[in-house]
Amino acid sequence: MNPRFDRDVTEVTPLADDLADTNCPMNPSPPRIDVPLIVRDAPRVQTPAAPRAPWMFAGWMAAGATVAVVAGLVLGILASLEAGVGGERWTQVVEAHGRLQLFGFAAVFITALAFEFLIRLYQRRPFPLWIRAGIPAAIGLGALVQSAGQVYDASVGVLAIPGALLVLAGSVAFAVVTWRTAVPRRVQADPQPLFFRAAGVWLVAAAALSLWTATQAEAGAVLPVDSHAVVELFLRGFVMNVIIAVALRAFAGHLDLTPPSARRQIVVFGLMNAATAAWLAGQGLGALPEIGLASRAGDVGFAIALLLFTVWFGILRPLRDGFREPRYRWLVPLAWSGAVAYALLLAGVALWPGGYDLSLYQQGAIRHVFMLGFMAPLMLAMAHVVLARFGTGRVPAENALTAACLLLLVSAPLRVLPALFVNAPGSLGQSLLGFAGFATMAALALAAFVCLRTVAGIRRMAAR
């Protein structure tokens, strides 16, 4: 068949708008860039074939949420109530709970979606199936194996190190993918890809540190300072960089916001990542000395970077429009308000004299402002976008997904407040912590249900 030709074609399409119109994996052609494209006598290129298993991203979203429900949160509730193994091996259970929520849930959820964003944002062909399936599987399975070895050290403790190695292998593979994905413009003019690449580096750092802590554990228990460092590197380094990388494109298109200038993006990037490194340097890991000033400076710097990005981007501005359709226009900024609360709390504790004399419960409460008050609700708020745009064009059971997001926002203060102002919560506080855990389980179970409905819808569409 002779190729057809288009003559004197000129197109200009904003990248953010093009991302907003990317509906279905049945049409995976990459978005156009926001510069004039003039083609003369150019053959019309046939749309590339759809990727294998186009439902994969939604399947991994469901899998991550399921791990959180049936494993991570179960351990968290047992620890909060000090019941069963949560009372007998409290430290090991708390640490395994955190690992499952981070590597077993968040990392699986985020990496699977990152592969979808990367090809659309940077106009790449879909990644091979082994990348889209293998990397989230390695990280999620590794987290499950390592956590089992930690909680049940007496019987299967030998699994902890192999599990940590599996997490590290998946993390390295993700970093390689992010660094090897070519971008359409120089980072000096468009610094957004720097956030994706930094996220890959910090994920490797968190996984490597987790492996090191597994080699130092005694009876499955890791020193609190070491466990704390793994969590903070994951949240501040990996999660926050990915969120900003996606926000710079998706929020612009879906919330009608103007992204910060390239110079301001570089300021946020440099300050946030330098602050994370400074915080880590001051922790006194291993034989290194503890430097309280460096840790405090890291907390304050990270908080400033987060607040600057919020103000410069105007992320909370859509809340002025009220609760109107589409729902993500108010769910996203509502979830982002948790990031503002976290930044203010982080800076306040760092600047307050004696603010670092916090109990493990209080430290956990601050981290849950980020995880349960910001990260998890934002993931479900953005799921309203990605399940439709990357799926079938609509969100099945959207009311259930919205309810899940709101339920997380309600659960956050119930998890945080009982432990924030006391060294250890009393019986009422423990009950509230347990209730927050059950509410979070319900929310993520609803999210998993909606994601599985999306998988079924994509499979039906592919079969036509």
C-alpha cells in the first residue's frame, strides 16, 4: 500500500492539554510537544501497536492497595492496639508495617504509574512488558519477603536479606529506566525531568539503606534511627520528587495552573534535594557522628521548598471554586493541604527549642501527616485522572473512589492527633489509632476494587 502524504501541516498543541486528552492504552501514541511542527511531504506514520497488557498499570495499583490492606495495615493495627504479635514484637511489627506501606504499597503504585507518565510526557514508545511487570513485582515481593523475615525472625528470619536484595534490584532497575528515558528538551529550559531522575536515585538509596539495616538487625529489630532514615529517604527523596515531576505537567493541564518558571523549578529541586541530603548527613548512621544542626537545617529547608512550590504553583487556588466537577479539581488541592500542614509541622519542630526530643509515637505521627494526610489521598485523587485517561475514558464506580479519598482525609487526624502531643497514647488514643487503621483499610479496599474494575474494562475493550 502506498503511503499517504500530508502537505504543509502545522500543529501547535500544549503538552499539558495533550496529556489531558490521552485517554486509552488502545491509543498509546505519544503526545505532541509545545513547539510548532511543520511537515512537508512527510509520510503519515501509522499509529504504533498497543502495548501488551495495557491494563497492567491499574492491576499494579490494585495490587499495591491490596498489600496495604491485608498486610501492612493489619500489622499497624496490631501494633497500635499492642495485640498479638503487635504486643509481643512491637518494634519489628511497626518497622514491617512501615516497610509494607512504603515499598509494598506506595512504591508499587507509583512506579507502575511512572511508566505510564514517562511515555506520555516525553513522547516515548511504551516500555516492554518485562519492565512494566517486573520492576513493581520485584519491589513489592521483596517488601513482603523482607517484612515476613523481620516479623517472624525466629522461623523465617533468613528471608530478610534476600527480600531486601529484591527490593534493591527493582529500585536500581527503576532508576535506570528514568535516567535512560530520553527527554524532548534540555533540562536547562525544562527542569521537570530532573525530579524523575532524582526520585530514582533516592529510591535506590532508600532500598540500599534498608538492605544495610537488615544486615545490622538483631532478632529482626532495627535501630530506630536507621529505620527512620529509610522512611524519610523514601518519602522526601523518592515520593516527593515523583509527585512534583507529575504535578508540573498534570496539574497544569487538569487544574488550569501555570507551572513555576524554570528558574523557580531549579530552586525547588536544589533546595529540596540538598535538604534531604543534609538531613541524612546529620542522622549519625553507623559510625558517623550525629549532627543535630544538619538535621534541623534539612527539615527547615525541605519545608521551605515544599511551601515555595505550593505558593509558586498556586496548587490550593482551585479550592476557591468549591466542590464542582470534575472531582479531582478539588480533591487534589484538598489532599495537597496535607503537604502544607506537614511542612509547617516539620519546620516548627525543627525550630522549637527541644523540639527534637520526641517519642517514637510522636515521630510516627508527624510522618503520618505526610503519608496519610497527603501522599495516600493525593494518590487516590490523581487516580480519578489516570484510571480514566490511561484506561477506558471513565472511572468505574467513581463514587467509591471519591469516598475512599475522603475516608483517608478523615482518617489522618484520627491517626495523628492521639500520638502527636503525648509520649505514648492512652487507651482512648489507642482506640482512635485502631479506628483510623480500619478506616484506612476500608478506603484502600475501595480503591483496589475500582482499580480492578478498570482492569476488567480495559480487557473488555481490548477484546473487541
